[in-house]
Amino acid sequence: MALLGNNSKYKWEFENIGGTTRVRIKSGEDIKHLPELDPKMWTVLSCPVKGLEIPEKSLSYMDTDGDGKLRLNDVVAVSQWLTGAVKNADLILEGKDNINLVEFNQENPVGKKLYDASVQILKNLGKAEETISIADASDKTAIFAHTCFNGDGVIAESATEDADLKALIAAIVAATGGVADRSGAQGINAESIEAFYKALADYVAWQEAVVEAPYGADTDKAIELYNALDAKVKDFFMRSKLAAFSPEGTAALDVQTSRIEAISAENLSGKGEEIGSYPLARVTGKLELDLTSAINPAWAAQVDALKAIVMTPKQKTLTEADWAEIGAKFAAYSAWKAAKAGASVEALGLDTCKAYLENNRKEELLAIIAQDLTLTEEANNIDMVEKFLYIFRDFYRLLKNFVTLHDFYNKDKSVSAIFQSGRLIIDQRECRFCMKVADAAKHNASAATSGMFLLYCDCTSPIKPAKLQIVAAVTVGEVGDLIVGKNAVYYDNEGVEWDAVITKIVENPISIAQSFWSPYRRMAKAVENLISKSAADKDSKMMADMTAKINAAPAAVPAAGADPAKPAAAQPFDIAKFAGIFAAIGMAVGMIGTALAALAKGIFALSWWQLILAFVGVLLLISGPAMIMAWLKLRRRNIAPLLNANGWAVNAASRISIPFGETLTDAAKYPKLKLKDPYAKAGLAPWKKVVITLSVLVALVGGLWLGNLLDWAGFRSPLPRFNPVEVVEETVAQSDSTAVVDTAAVVETPVTE
């Protein structure tokens, strides 16, 4: 069919969903005009029939070309078929699994067929209602239970009143296994009738070509024994020929004593397979089997049984020619047995088979089947009612997830898209956006482009035989303990509980708050890895050194009688070397102290509001880039790559905004409670904590004051080293003199370190 037009004059309504303008399908009239909707305006161009949350039976009915995918042509064709069959297309939006018969549009050929077939179904079911449901139309056994003919080309015994034909139909069912009729009974069709009469002819012809059994009723038993012993007897004669050719090799060709000794201490009744591998009889080099001598115990019973059937009591030996002659007697009979034909009718007996052939009623049966086939269209219309009801119920839901993704963006959390398969409970969160994964490799290749934090999980259930693979999006909270191998629980839309295990994590920002701490987590992880690596290296080096010393210890012990080696003279203490080391250490400590003092002085020189601004500035400097990148990525989150990886053809971006993303994952929320941990360690009394805190603060401030680190705030240390003595002029007044004496006391100022 010609696909859609883009010159439609129909007035469509639009809505913004997922950051994209989309057509809104809100009425039956919209569905009628779907052929006029520009293909570029469809959100989805195709989707698979399998793996969605719409019954696969409904989707297979909508798949008009049966290619396993729903395409635009399929959806448009179904919309026209469905809207033409009903009077009021708005009923399609209700999603009901039943319809009142008066709603069928009998002016439409499809609607007329559906109406007539629905009337017939309700009549066959014995119902007086005027409403037909999926349950009614799906119960084929009940619909055709009381009908002799139902258009499927299968007839049961009830299709005739002739007792002989009934018996013949029963015989054909018994011989061929029969074919299920729509009524639920086992019946026959044209193919089974033809197969039955051919089997009759073949069986009679085979029986008429019978070959006389050389040993009467014991022939089949003799053939079975002969075939079982044939390889073993031929092996014996070959060994005998070799022994005659090379007598010195006779012992090697005969049963070897060493093999018997190897099992002699065990229970030999369970060693039949081992004993059976020994030669049939003792190899002596004679080209004959002595029937009077001992035979291998594993084969003796079979040799005796065969001898009783095919040999005379006087026969004492068996040559290779004798053995071949016995086999030749079976040849013609065995060939006839192998050519057996018509085995399916053998249970009837030869006389009955001949009677069915002589009184041939095949054409009468085929005529009854032809009569049944005249009702094929009527029966197909009954099947069409079931198809209509499935599509009638599920078509609008498909449209809401095909033309648009309305269900995915629905604010009602009880409504989910047809690709949302269930809920994953993990790390005190419920992830509502979960999808089944059809191809894990393809998914992994495109998952990162979605911009979402994804968990791939393998799920197993004791009540489901197959393993399930899903991908879940985490859109709220922190990374926490989300690691590969972590266990979780998954609930599908049917309520079945699955054990889930994380197999892969695709890391992307979860939220802006989570990205704020990500630089610190990365730094902490890097430090942790560095410490772990350093500790591991030191441990490895220490163990290597200890191992080397232990291995070298024996070499260091002098041999008996040898003069012990003199120990190496100890190095004299180099005071200059150690003085240099201590000087370097002191200089480094001094430089670090100076730097810290300068930093502290600079910090304390700021006012309180400047300190706050500086602190915020440092945080933004570290976390700002990560938060900006997270904000940009969160705005670009898109589910289209995940759908495309599952076989969808998504025609428009489907964004997950930050507010919408927060609705896709629910975190645990507890009420405000004041609970006491029964296992918490008993702490100090509150007043003691206050006293200790104040004491520490006082000691800290005192230390800073005495160290002259609060000089910038006007609190100079009282210690003399921080208070040099200046020249002080004094005036001394003499009681008995008018002279003034000026004295000057000069005190050396100590050098401040």
C-alpha cells in the first residue's frame, strides 16, 4: 500500500512530550486519519512483536505481513480495518475486551462478517447476551462442541450416522494418530485418509510376499542371537588365523593372565564388560571353535541358546564356513523383514486390512470432508472475531507508545510504557524504568549514548525456566554500593519475583547533587588505591627480603672445623653526615611551618563573611566543573538508544528531563523519628561533653595566643621572646637638689627566632 500522505488537511492536535512536539491521538477520528499523518511526525517507525508488555497474540494479529515487526504500514492497515468495522471509533480508546453486537458496522463487509460470526458464537455457546468478549471467542472447543462441520477440513465420528464409517474413522485415528478438530475431538483429514489406505495396500502386499522362516517360530530369536555374536565369532577366527600364521604370538592373541590378575581381587560379577572383551574362547591356532570346550563366561549363554536353535546336538565344532552358512540361511528372511511396509495398520490384522481394501469407502470419507470445507469462510469469520477483539482491546495502547510515547511520560505511576517490563528493588531504591534486553552485546554498545546510569542484570526465577536479562535506569540518589555482583530483586509486570544480579554498570551522572561529591569520591578512591598499592609493594618487598635472607642463611653458617669468618668492621659514626641530615629535616619542617603560619595568618586576616565566600569558592572550584558537566548530561538523557538496541526504529529524541527523571526512581523515605540504637556505645554525659569542648577550645586559643598567632587580631603573646625591651628614659628627682639626672638603661633585645 502507498504509505501515508503529508498533504493532509485534517487538523491534528499536538503536545510537548519528552522535549519534543508530538501528535496527540485522542479520538477515534484521529485513528481514522492516521494514513494522512506525515511519517516524519511518528515517534516510532517500527518495533518488534516479541518482548513487549502487550500480549504477543495481539501484536501478531497486528503484524499484517508476518515479518515479526510492527511497521507504519501495519499500524495504518490495522487502523483502517478496525475503524471500518465499528460504528463509533471512539470505542477503540476504551481498551475493552468486549463489544456489544450493535456496535458492529454492518454496512462494512468486515463489520457484517464480524456481526454474523458473533451471533453464531453466542448461539453455539448457548448465551442470550448481546455482548461478545475475548473469553467467548477464544473458547473454540465450546463454540464447535455441538457442530458436525466447522470448516477446518477435519471430521470426527460425529460427522456421520453410518456405523461402519464411524468404525472406519476410529480405525484411521488409531492408525495415524488423528488430527485435532476445532470441536476438540480427534478426527481425520484428507491427508490421513490417503495415508491410511496406502498403508493398507503396502501391508497386504508385504504379507503376500512372505518368505518362509528357516527356523520356524524361533527364527527371529536366532537372528537376534546371531547378530549379537557375529562380531565376536569373527574376531575369534581372525585370532586363530594369526596364531596359525605365527605360533609364537599365540599367547599374545589369547586371553592375557595379567588382565585377569588385575581384576581378580574385585567382585567379578560386576566386571561383565571387562570379561566380555576377552576372546570368545581360548586361542590355540586351530581354525575352528570347539563347542565342547569352555566359552567366555560373558558369551556362553548366548552361544548355547543359538546352538540349540541352529545346530544339531551332534555338532562339536564350528568353522568359519559353518558360521557364514548359518548367516546365509537368514538372508532372504531378513531382507523380507527389513522391507516391512504398512506397519501403522499391522495391529488391525491381515484379514481386516484386506476387508477395508475390498470394501473401499475412501471416497465417501473425502466427500464428507469436502462438505465440511464448504463452511471454511464461516469458521474463519469466527476466528476473525477473536482477532478483532484482541486488536480492539490493545490497539490504542500500541498507538500511545508508537505514534507518541504518551504512556512513558504519563504522570500516573500506575501507567507504564509497553517497553517497561517491571521494577528493580536495589540499594533502598525502586527503579521503575526497566527494560528487557534482547541483545546484550548490542545494548552495551549503545548504552553509554543514552546518558543514563544503567544497571544490567541477569534475572532467574524458580517458576520460570528461562533466564531474563534486563537493564534498569537509576535516576535518584548516590552511587552507594552499586557494584557488579550485587544482588537485588526484580518484579515483572505479572508480579513474578526474580533474583537479579548486576552484571554490568554504565556510569553516567545520576543527579547534580551526586556529581557534587564525585570529585571527592574519585580523590578518596585514588588515595585509597595509592595506599593499597604502596602497602602491597612494601609487603611484597619485605617478604622477598625475608625469603632471600632465609635462603642465604645456610650458606652463612661456617662448615664444621672451619674458622668462622671475621665480621666486617663497623662503619665509624659520621657526625657530619647526620648533622647535615638533621639540618635538612629542620629546614623542611621550618618551611612547612612557615607556610602553614602564612596560610593561617591569611585566613584569620579575613572577616567571617569573607571566610564563608572563600570556603564556597574552593568548593565550587573543585565541584563546579563536575556539576556543570552533570547538568549538561542530565538534560541530554535519551531513551532512544536503548529502544534502538532492542530492535525499535525511534524517529524522535525522547529526553528525560531532570524533574521527570526523579519520578523514574523512588528512594526510601522514613518518617522523622528519634530512635535509640540498642547497640550504640554509651557516651559521656552532655555537660561533660560541653566542659571538654570548652576546655579544648580554651587550650587551643591559649596556645595560639602564647604562640603569638593571634597578633593579627591585637592579642600579643605575653612571652618575653615576642616582646623586645626598648630604651626607656627615666627622670629621677632629688629631694635635696634641683639638678635633674637623666639615666638611660639599655637592655639588649633578644633575637626572635
